[in-house]
Amino acid sequence: MNARERFLETLCFGQPNRIPLEPGSGRMSTRERWYNEGLPREITDITLYAYQQAGGTEFPDANFEPFEIDERMIPQFEEKVIEQKERSRIVQDWKGNICEIGNEFTVEYLRSGIDFVTRRWIKCPVENRADWEAMKKRYDANDPSRYPADADQKREVWENRTRPIGISFSGPFWQLREWVGFENLCMMFIEDPVLVKDMIHFWEDYVSRMLLKTLSLTSLDYFYISEDMAYKCFSMISPAMCREFLLPTWKRWGELVHQNNIPLYICDSDGYIGELIPLWIEAGINVCDPIEVAAGNDIVELRKKFGKNIAYRGGVDKRAMAKGGKVIENEMKRIEPVIRSGGYIPGCDHGVPSDVSWPDFVHYVKILAQMTGWL
């Protein structure tokens, strides 16, 4: 099987010859530790190198090949430092947020996942209806710069692909939080639900149009939404509120996914997602990740409760990875029944943190490779 076939067979509860090897990866602080513990700096494919260090000889080809479209606002806000302090700086990021970050970080850290950045939010770009009307102008789904310029030349390559391709968007909760801020959004659900629904409907339509435009260029294997909306024990808004405000959008996208024969509708959320999974299943979502163990998610119990109505990626406790040895071995034994029952690609339940040593990471990759058929 090639990577595409293996990915789809696994998450669709089929019969893959092996399960994709997706141990997870670390951000800059994690990689810096690993460089000091034996990872050569010139290595670009850390998963492959760790697999080889664990004794692997059969190349587990990359699992994802994202289809390059640009959902972000056009034009973006100017990235700039507004005020420099002794230990911190106040900056404006590309999304128009004004926040305070430590001097060890630059504005670029807020653009991409270079490393984990603690920040203090000061002001978000949408505070009233006038701000919202101005923000809408930055999202034109028909802007040709959002899509590959060489689409005509790549059609045959895409249709004969050996890796799964798909597109990723922010979900409605995630995107509104980006515009108005988390606390403001939670208050707005109560104080100005009309504006909230207007923003959700706008985003729903924008994403739908971009999805359909992409489907005119190529078929897709997955449609992925990022929707971080849960704390350690509960979702950030109630299931009833999710049903009223968010479920219609999730459902509409699910209908488009189904109508256009996209096998996988994937949702990402950190935190405890047990309250959200029933709504996601109702919307047509059939895969979720990263199944964060520290937030109370037990993938063994989730499988018992929801059966084959939904598949999973992630679910390996990063705290056990940091402890290594018997602790990570026992963690892998804990999730083994779910691996064997199908519909599951095991891996770290978030980014691999810097308290995981390079030797422990290699040991974990070895166990993972054994359980997924690569060793």
C-alpha cells in the first residue's frame, strides 16, 4: 500500500498493511534539546531519523500532503513592535491582535508554530460592528491568489497521488475567537448572539465557497478543521450552545464533504472533548485529534462509548513520553486494544514538549513502530 491507501484504510476502519507512523514532532525548544542529546542539526525528517535510530529500515513515507490554499485574511495587518519594555514587548500580529510577549520572542513567533508562546491579550481586531464590516472585506473566496497558480499543470499529478491530500480551515469557534478574543466571544454569545451568528454564517459561506473551488481543481481525501474549544474537564461553551450556534455550520460542511465523496472529515480540539464528540458525529465528522490525555480523554473509553462512529489520531500521553522507560511502555500497552480495533493512528496527544529527551523519544518511536507494523 502507498501512504494514501494506508491512511484512508486505517481511518476508515479498513485493512491497512501497516498503520501510518505519526509519532508527533517537537517545536524549537524541543528540537534544541534533542540537538544537544544526539540529533544531528542537519536532519530535516526527524520521524524518519528516529525510526532509523530505533532499528527501522523500511521507509515510512510521509502521510500528509496538504493542498496549498490560503484561507487567511488578505491583506494582513502589519506586524510591528508597538512598545519595547525591559522584559517584554507589546506587538501587533498579522491578524490585528495587540498583545504582550516576552523579549525572547519576536512577532514572527505569533505567525507560525515556531515554539509555544505565552502572551497577554490587550486588544483584538473586531470589537464592534464597524470593525466586523471592515474585517469581512479581507476575506474574498474568489481571490485567485488563494489557490495554486499552477493548478492546470498539476491536475494529473494530484489525481495520481500516492499521498493523501486535503485542505484545512479554522472552524467557526476558532475563527471567531481569532477575531474578537476568547473572553469577548464567550460574552458575545450571550450579549450579542445576532452578531455572533452573522460572523458564523459569513465564515461558513466563505469556507464552503473555498472548498467547492478547490474541488473544481482536484478531489480531496480529507477536510480538516481546527476548533480548539475545550478546557481540561469541559467544553468552553455548553453542548446546548454548540448545538445552537456551531452545529448548523459543522453540518453544512459535512454535507458538502459527503456530497463530494471526501472520505475524511477531521476535527482538531485540545482539552476534554467527550461532550463534543456526539455533536461532531451528528455533523458528519468521522475523525478527531489529538485526544489529550491530561485533559481526561481516555481513548479506550471513547472507543467503547462511540464504537466505530468516529476514528482518532493522537492519544499517547506526552507526560508518559517524558518519563520514558516502563512508563511509556505501559502507556502504549494501555492504548494497544484501540490500535488493534482499527480506526486509530496513534501518536503524541499534542506537540512533543521539551521535557521529552531524545533517547526517550527514540524509545517511544521504536515501540510505536512495532505496534503499527514498521518493526
